[in-house]
Amino acid sequence: MSNSIGEKFRITSFGASHGPTVGAIVDGCPANLELSAEDIQKELDKRKPGTSSVTTPRKESDEVQILSGIFEGKTDGTPIAGVVFNKNQHSKDYSMFKNTPRPSHGDYAWMMKYGNYDYNGGGRGSGRVTIGHVIGGAIAKKLLKTQGIEIISHVTQIGNVKAENKDLTSIKENIEKNPVRCGDLKAAKEMEELILAKKEEGDSVGGIVETIATGVPAGLGEPVFERLDGDLAKVLMNIGAVKGVEIGLGFDVATHSGSEINDEFQIENEKITTKTNNSGGIIGGMSNGMPIISRIAVKPTPSISKCQDSVNLEKLENEKIEIKGRHDPCICPRLTVVAEASTAIVLADHMIRSGFIHPTNLDY
Amino acid sequence: MSNSIGEKFRITSFGASHGPTVGAIVDGCPANLELSAEDIQKELDKRKPGTSSVTTPRKESDEVQILSGIFEGKTDGTPIAGVVFNKNQHSKDYSMFKNTPRPSHGDYAWMMKYGNYDYNGGGRGSGRVTIGHVIGGAIAKKLLKTQGIEIISHVTQIGNVKAENKDLTSIKENIEKNPVRCGDLKAAKEMEELILAKKEEGDSVGGIVETIATGVPAGLGEPVFERLDGDLAKVLMNIGAVKGVEIGLGFDVATHSGSEINDEFQIENEKITTKTNNSGGIIGGMSNGMPIISRIAVKPTPSISKCQDSVNLEKLENEKIEIKGRHDPCICPRLTVVAEASTAIVLADHMIRSGFIHPTNLDY
Amino acid sequence: MSNSIGEKFRITSFGASHGPTVGAIVDGCPANLELSAEDIQKELDKRKPGTSSVTTPRKESDEVQILSGIFEGKTDGTPIAGVVFNKNQHSKDYSMFKNTPRPSHGDYAWMMKYGNYDYNGGGRGSGRVTIGHVIGGAIAKKLLKTQGIEIISHVTQIGNVKAENKDLTSIKENIEKNPVRCGDLKAAKEMEELILAKKEEGDSVGGIVETIATGVPAGLGEPVFERLDGDLAKVLMNIGAVKGVEIGLGFDVATHSGSEINDEFQIENEKITTKTNNSGGIIGGMSNGMPIISRIAVKPTPSISKCQDSVNLEKLENEKIEIKGRHDPCICPRLTVVAEASTAIVLADHMIRSGFIHPTNLDY
Amino acid sequence: MSNSIGEKFRITSFGASHGPTVGAIVDGCPANLELSAEDIQKELDKRKPGTSSVTTPRKESDEVQILSGIFEGKTDGTPIAGVVFNKNQHSKDYSMFKNTPRPSHGDYAWMMKYGNYDYNGGGRGSGRVTIGHVIGGAIAKKLLKTQGIEIISHVTQIGNVKAENKDLTSIKENIEKNPVRCGDLKAAKEMEELILAKKEEGDSVGGIVETIATGVPAGLGEPVFERLDGDLAKVLMNIGAVKGVEIGLGFDVATHSGSEINDEFQIENEKITTKTNNSGGIIGGMSNGMPIISRIAVKPTPSISKCQDSVNLEKLENEKIEIKGRHDPCICPRLTVVAEASTAIVLADHMIRSGFIHPTNLDY
């Protein structure tokens, strides 16, 4: 298994839902970035369940400890180990899943591939491993902020409820005012109702999360096989429950003519920009200086309490399964934090790779 | 720049549109695979322009030579170099693009990033570099065929014309019968008309290409950061003109409940399968034994003959641009070959990485 | 900084001498290997200082905890995190080294490169980080043992005292009987005396450590750039204090003719072997089935209590330095454990890469 | 097989002794380096056989062509493909080696590992593949020269004949004056005689090659697992026929005390240097600003015309072998070029990785 992502700014993630810890090693962060556990905790708290009506009522405190890589309040160029010790990990009996894979969960593939599968709480296939992403992302975000780059994710659709387009300032403000982390407060209300209705039914619902990165200079990404859009697509598709990724206009490009959506150039305040941003800030695999915009399609949480058909792998016969427990009826709000983190990791990596951030020492 | 893709089955691509060659090194193909230049030429011929009404009328012969890696008609485990020598590469004057980037082309980012940009025919940013992908993909396809894996790409949408769903056998037959490579002959006719109308206008149009891989065993892909869906998303998004990638239901998951789209298990002929394949053959980042289905959103070719706004980079002032020449009004038909190749490269790589194909010698 | 080694069996190391922890993530160990903290502790105990007359009298308990990767007593294919929490790490004042680099230590280069250097106990430049190597090596050794591969390191020279050649069985027995871990008990006695004499003088002494790996099949290593000898040379030279690496006859080849040292083939018990093993088990960059033999040159510990010339980096003027404390007068005995671990990591990696060990599941 | 080396400045080599070509792709060279085929040809000519009494009288013209990566006389950041087309590659019958491996050649391991081995002229195991190294090295040297870094390799020992230490200027001058490429003209004469005597006997002889790199700034190399000494050791040990690598004092450190060989600091012309350079310019895995000095042990060419014992792999019985042909009686003189190239590749890579050379554009 390979649990690393990034070339120069590199995350190696470890741990499982019900094992002793989940965490990540961040290697390649230059020295002299001010960093404390609080910088990471702040992001983890946004991801934490049990904080609103629309997430699972499970409580997880998720306190991070930094085990290495900081000297006198600053990174020193050595690997940063961030760890969350799991609590109460043996609180529940999962043995009914040992031989009976849950539909649309990774259980079956894990069992086939590794033959020794920690089925408790989904093991390393659990959404809980995204704590590692968020640890890495928090550090990446702090590093990017020194260069004027900011990243924000928000929910744009839940089921058939779609948010209206808002300007970036409104989005930033609004997502803090509703549990769905939607930038349109009116839609947010409807989304919340839809999620609660699905929860009531023991069902779940999908949605779409958009991520906007501003302040990114032109020239990130390496044409052909290490393109910025390819790397974003990989890291975003890698998030559990994501089934689609698009940049800029995305799938809408299919229905358009070149003359309708080509991004023409202009000079604005002596700077070259494009009049439109249908490309979503990436063209030819490289950033072009415009905001980078991606969207991910998030499937409904597969853990539902309705009765479903499965099979018993040992007996090779049909078996019904009901997944009791307190699951997120919609994972989109919490995934906004993971989408931000994943985007930040890719951008931090490419900022170093392209020579915008010094590889060893921020003070150079 | 990094021009390699894949970990064990690894392609390193090189060359530019109007340089001496384009080609690729394929490293990591196990020994004892029967392979000849014809195996590669067959795929290159499908990609070649000038073969139908809907592609550019430019003629490119694109004859591949194998410069290494074959001994007595079989791979010998050493790197396979495949090269196409460009012909007539100095036939046209591109100097008007030297300081005037084409809208929605990579020109501007290339100039910013590298400062020495071969603007002739788009240089290494040209679609012509996908010859390297196809060389790698042809070898990957031959390798996968020894394991019963087949990959087919077809056009499912052009503009607002959508193909109806057909069974795989019909798709395979039908795509050979129409220049659009669409599996639905009725839609194909409409698509062709739409493309020709856009061509007439000096404009272009986008579309969607679907890729289906059958025979893939359960267990490809490494959870968390080297997932099969993440690797497919990367390689597909890396194809020039692609702005979105989806797996299985893709963006449609947003509007569904878990109970509607979870793939329940069943036992069919003593084998475990799922009743539906909304996951598109990948779950938890790993293949589950069902067909692997992806879709890419392809933007309209940005090279259009209509007048567009650009800027002169040297003078830092506005400048109009008209892109004359014989461009593909719709790149989707030719991209089917590149999507197949890219998918094949990822699957071949993961077949070796997961232990299904021996890493050094097919005869083991 | 990159703190990882290995392609398929991959160690990512972290932590510093006086930070909260030192440890390592081992990624890519196949599932179903029986593994416990004791397997690792056993190796760490051999590395631990304070256990004999010839090492530093510093006491370090070095208790390892496994934080992930084990399910029901066996590896489950997910990353294994092994951590040692440092104790009493703030016991001493190192501030005199803040601006005054110690001769033949990494201090100066660290300061130049990273600009924020944890000088306490040498920070991440300390020999204490080899705890990460040993954690990785212990797991690698257990994995290799399932394939009949064993690795043993022993001291063959200290200063001018050289051990006589012994057979492998004697070496294994004898190294447990003397604090120097030398296979020749007579030489061991002289070596111990020499080390104690140097310790008395506040000085240190160098030596040579040999590593022998038996049971390695023919065919490990990839010709040209990922050769087995190249990978061993890298990992062995990477050990702090090592200034030379040789395989088989090593530097002695310079003085010989081909006819004297070529390893001729023979058939022994229906197996092909070589009559001599001057190649040290590696030829053309690949293992040939004979024992793999390497030797490393270990410099005298640079921390000596004698007065030395240094410079003050802030004032840019000459400054004397005396390094008080309880240092190893000779690091060779403790490095045997690190040499074994490093060799094991490379061999485990190549056993998977070459298809001898299944990449995901030992039970296949 | 993996045929690449380097992380940012990356060589991918391909081709075999008697196949159509040998060559290399150089990826990651920044744009705007002036480069022509002549820059590479100059280095290849030094490696070429048939130019003196002490090399094989085989004639190989070895003309390089650059197939990509240059625009208007300068690199443009895209991969540089350099290729030599082999001539007269079918001139000789090698079929007697098909089942009878040559002693101390890679034949046996190749056959075991890949099962389809191009035995003609040693296939990809031939020294001829170092043409790829030299292509990469020539570009690396040109890139390093822009930073004031120079690399020179010379022969210091052949058999028991040892060169006296000379200053760098004399070495540079003297190696051009004798076919052995030795810096001490008196020793060179004796070395030449020794080689010719061995040639006469149908035998061969080993030696030692030293490489000196000047102008390298402090701070190259990443502590722990990507150290500069480790990377040099890997790339040098990877050269066929090399059985040992040492840095600075090398194996001599074993016999010394810390007080004898520690490199004390001093201030010279307001710069910090060390009084001695026993560390060979690398300490703690990083360059310290002093000249980088390495030495490799080169075994006698295993191809000798004396009769040797081998086995027939098909019949599994003993078989005698005589290797006729025109082999180098001593490979050291030609390996100086390969050692320079290999060292240059590592240094160029680390200069980019450490931020001393901009990763995309030399003109930044």
C-alpha cells in the first residue's frame, strides 16, 4: 500500500478508525514557518463530527499532538508528525461485518486484496483517516498563506437543492452561519431540511462541494503528466465518497462552442487576466493566475439503516444486512474541510516544485 | 518538468509538435510479451488526423519505430523506446503567436513558466504529444489482453446530442461504423452533422467520452492516496481539453439517496457480483470486479478561426488574434484513442503493483 | 527534506534526539505477517546505549509502541507506525553549540541549509534517529525470515586490529559473547582494550562492519539505475559516520587480474553456484544466489572531549570548542544493528519488487 | 525494471549493445540553458573505445542526435532525448553465450530474472549503455558550469601501481597527456605498461578512479535518507564493474582517531572553511562547501580470453568458456568519463532540489 501524496511537500498518512491512532507525517515543509498544534486543531475542529444537526451525533474529541518537526515555535525542515490518539475505540461490536461486506463500502475489496481486514468502524477505509489529510492540509494552508494564497470550500448542491452563485466574500461569511457550510443561506436552509428528512428515513443523500483557491500565481503544474488539474483530480477523487471531479465549467463544456467559452485575454491594472474564467484557473495543465475552481460529486453515505442485500463471504450465500449506528446522513459539510486540505496539499507541493517557495528555508 | 506516469509500468514521454520527434519510453513491461511495431501502429492509426470528415484534414503519417526493448519478437524486460519522426515540421509560420497567447490554450502559462517556448504548432503543449500516450497505451493494452482485460472508449455526447445506452457488443461494432466513434448510430449521424456545422462556422464543439474496462479483477488500487479512481482521474484529467472526470454514476450521485444507488451484492454463478454498477467498478479506491466505467468532459477545441481578444506580452497591450489553419472542430473522436491508452497505462501499472502480473517475466 | 527509503517496502522516518519522539512509518509490508512490539523491541535493545563498557554510559530505555498497522496480531497491509517517546530530553544545556559548529559533525551544514537548527543533542542529525531505521529493519527482517533470508552484521576491524575470517556459525555465536560484536573472540578482546584506551584519552576510534545476508534468491535488483549494489551502497553510506561501502572483494579488486578473481560457475547438488564469491553475491547489479556481503568504513565518533578549533557563526571569528558528555568512543558495535536493519530494508523492498514476495498479502 | 535516476534532474536510459539504439531522456533540465549536440558529443568522444593502446581496438563512432527539448539553441524545459544509433550491431556471433553464462558477468542473473535475454554483446548489461549516463552527464555538467561547479575524474591506481597526489591543476593537465587518464605522469607510464602486459596475457586488471567536484555550495543533500553521500554512493556503485565507493578518507577512517581526522573549522578570507578535508566535502549527508571527493574500486574486466569454468543452463552440466574478442584489458580510463557523468547528474539534481538552481527557468 502506498500512503503518501506529494513530491516535495509530502504527506504520509497512517492509522485506522479503531486502532490506537490516526495521523500523518508531513515531509518537505521548509524551515521557519511558524506552526503550533492550534493551527492544526482549528482545522480538525471543523471536520469533527457531533457538532451540528446534520452530522453524526457521535462525539470525537480529536486532539492533535505534534510529535516532531518544530523547534522554537517554527518548523525546522524535518518531518512533522501529527497524531490523534483514538478514544473509546472498542465501544461497539462490528463482528457482523466480518464476513458480510456492506454495499457500496470498500469492505469487499479490502477483504479480497489484503485478507486481514480490520472491519471495526471501517478500519483504514473509514472517513476517520481523513484526519491525516486535514493535518497535512492545515500545515499546507499556513504555508500558502505566507504567499497570499487562500482556499475555501463550500457546499453548492445537496440532492436537488442548488445554491445560487455568490461572491467570494459572501460565501466565506455565510458558510460559517449554517451547518451545511453552504454559501447561499436560503438554499442552506432547504439543504438542512432535506438532510434531516433523509436522516429520519434512515437514508442518506449526496451533493456537490466547490473549492476556490485565490492568489495562485501563473505557472504551477507541469505539462503532460504532472499537470495541476491532473494532480487536483487525483487528490480530490481519492477522497472517499467522491465520484466525480471537474475544473472550471467542468462537464458543461460538452454543450458549448469554443467561441462561447474560450477565455479571452485583457489587461486590467497593467496585469494580464482573462475576461472569463471558464478554465477554472488552469490551462494546459498549468495555473494561469486566475482563481482555481474545482467541484466534486459526493455520493450519499453508503451506511444506511435500511435493510440491504449482501452476501456471506465464508458461506458464499446471500445475507441481509442492516447498518445500525449514528452515521452522517450527508457527508458533504464535513468533506468541505477535506477538500480544502487536499487542495492545499497539492498547491503547496507545486509552489515548491515550481520555485515559488524555497524548498528548504522560508527565510531565504 | 516531469514527463513520466506510472510506478511499475512507467511511461516517459518526450518531443514536441514541430521538433524532430515525439515518442515515449515504456519502462517496467515484463519480459516475454510478444510485441511488434504493428501493435503500436494499429492504435496510432486510430488517433491519426486526416482520416474523416470530422477531424482536421491535416495529413500526418505517424509511423512508429521501436528503438529498444524487444528481443526475438518479445519484450525482454528492458525499456521500450517508441518514436515517431515528425515530417514537414517547418511548413507553416507560427511567429504571430510568439508574443500573443491564444485564448484557452496553454501558451500563456508556458511562456510565464519556462521563458523559452516553442510556439510552433503548440510545441510540447500540442495534442500531438499524445502519440506518446498511445505508444504506451498500445503496449499496456497488449499486456492487459493476456489477462483477459479489454478497454473501449466511445463518444456519448457532442454538444447537446446524447447517445442512447447500448450494450457493450453493439458499442464495439458501432464505433467502427461512424467517424465520431459513437456507439449509437442514430446519435452518431446527428453528432457528425453538428460537428460539420461548427466547422463551417469556424467554431468548435465539446463532448463526452466514456471508457469501459472489462475483465479487471477485484483488488486493484491502493486505498487512501494511490486509489485506482484517483489514478484514473489524474491520467484522464491530464489529457489536454479535459475539464471533468467521473466514475460510475459520477455527478448524478449528488441527486440520489443511498438507498437508491448503493450497489447491493448477489451471488451469480457462484461468483460475487453487485446487482447494479453505480460505483463504476471502483469502491473504496479499489476495483471490485465489475466493469470500470469513466467519463471525461472534453472542451471545444480552443483553436477557432473567429476573431478573439488577446494581448501582446511584450508591449503589454491588447491585440486581436485569428487562428487560421485546419483544426479539429471536435477533438472527441480522436480522444477516444487517448482515453483508452491512458486507462490502459493505469490498469497495467496496478495489475503489476497488485501482484496480478509478475513484475519481471510474464512466463513465471 | 525527504525522509523515506524504499519503493514498495518503504520507511518514512521522523523525530529528533531531544524532541518528543523518534519513529518510523513502514508502508508496503504485505498483510498477514505476524508482528508484535516485541519483534521490534528485541532489535532496539541491541542498538540501545549504556549496555556495555564500550558504549556511552547514557541510559536510554527506548521502548517502542506500535500505533497502527496490526490487526489481530498480524499486519493488515496498512502502514505500521512505530514510535519511541524520548525521555529526559531536556536534561542538558547544549546552547554553547548554537553558533559554534562541532568539527566533523553535520551542525554547520544544517545551519546553512535550514536556518532553524535544533542543536540539542544533534537534533535530527543525531545517531538517535537510527531508531527509525531499526524499527523498519526489524519488520523487514521478520518478513525476510518467512523466505529463509537471514542477515548478520559483525565488526571486522577497530583501528588497526583486524578480526580473522570465521565461518558464519562461529560469527553468529561469537558476536553475542563480546561487547564489540566481533566474530573473532581473540581480536574482540584487543578491540575492546583499544576502545577503552581511546575513551580514557577523551578520543575515539573508527572501524569496519561487515554484513552477510544468506538465502537471497538470484534476480534481486534492477540493472542500470536500480541495482541491488547501488541501493545497498546508498542505504549503507546514508548511515551517519560511514565513509565507504564495498561489496565482495571491494577495494581489493583494484590489485587483481580478472583471471584471479572471476567467480567461475559450478554445479553443486544440482544447483548452479559459483566456486568463489568475490562478487559478494551481486553481479550486473543483481543478486546471483550467493551470500551478499558488504563492508562499511565507520569513522571515529567526531564528539571528542579534546579541545578543537571551530568558529562562531554569528561573530564570524575563531572559537575553541570542547565537547563534554558521555559519547561512544567507538560507534561500530552499535552500528552493526543499523547495518543489519538498513540491509534488511533494501532486501525486503527488492523481494517485493522482483515478485518473490506478494505485494499485498503474504498468504497468497 | 527501472531505468531512471534523479528526482528533479532525471535521466531515463534505454537501449542495448546490439539493439537499434542506446540513449537517454533528460527530464527536468530548466529552460534557457544553451545546449547543442556538440556539448554531448565532446563527452561521448572521451568515452569512445578504440582511441588508444589501452582500450579495446573496437571502433564505435557513437554520434549523438538530440531528438527533442531544444528550441532556438536553448533548452526549453521539455525532456531532452539524446540518441546514438548503433552501427554494425550484427557483426559477430554470440550464440555460444546463449546458455553459458560468462563468469563475473551479469548474464546468469539476467537469464534467471527476465527469461528473455539479449546476450549479443551483453545486451543491456553491456558497458555500452553508459552512453546514456554520459548523455545525461554532459547536460548536467553544462548546467553545473553556470553555477561555477566543475567535476574531474582521474585514475589513481591500476593493479599495484598508485599515482602520487597532485594538485588539481596538474591533474587536469596531465590526464589529457596519457591514455590512462592518470594525473601523475610517472605512474601513468607504469600503469600503461601493466595494462598492456595484461592485454598480452589475455587477462585484465582493476584499479581506482577518483572524482573531484569543486565549487559546490554548502547545503546539498537531505539528511537521513536522501543524503548527498548516499546518492553519490548509489550512482557510483551502479556503474558496472564498481565494487566499492568511498568519500574523503574513505576506508582509511577505520584506522584513525577522531582527534587525528576531525576537520576543524577556520576563517579564510572571511569565509568559513575546514583546515583539512578528510570528510571529502560531505558531512551529515550534506555538502559543506569544500571539494567533494569520491573514489571507486573498479574490478578487472571479467571478459578475458583465458579458458574458464561455466555451466550449460539447459543441460545443467559443466562447460568451459573462452571469451574471444577485443575487450578492454582495463576499463578504468574509460570509466573516468562515466564517473564524472554520474557525479554531475547527482549534483545537478541536488542543486535544483536544494533551491540553488531554479527548477523551471535558468533566467529567473
